[in-house]
Amino acid sequence: MQEETRHILFFVNWAAWHRRTSPWWRRPWFMLKSSAVWAFLIWERIGIARGIDQKGQMQDANFAMNGAEQIGVAIDPPR
């Protein structure tokens, strides 16, 4: 978790530095690219949310969620 936090913080700081040190005529293009990335991430999250059925189960083949079924062994965490 801390490793991911460091990566996020690095990229946020890099984006702020890049925006600040870019010439004024490049800043709109950088903001457009950043907005496009955010729009894609939102669209992707909406797609993930639509993949959840009424019981709250994911319908995709996510290994972490469904990997035990593929092994053929019942794996239950201890209570």
C-alpha cells in the first residue's frame, strides 16, 4: 500500500511540476491530455460498476476474485 502511495504521489508531483515549468503555449495541450486520461479512467470505472450483478458479484474473469475456482480446490479463509 505504501509503495502505491509513493507512486501516486510521485506522478501527482510530476504533473504539477510539468504544468508549472511548461511554456504557456503547451499548457492547454497538457491539460487536454490530462482531461482525456481522467475521462478514460471514469469510463473504465463505470464499465467495472456495470459488470456487478444484483447480488454484488463481479462478472469478469478477475484472477484474484475467481482464481480459486480455476484451481479446483475449495479455499476458505479461516474465520
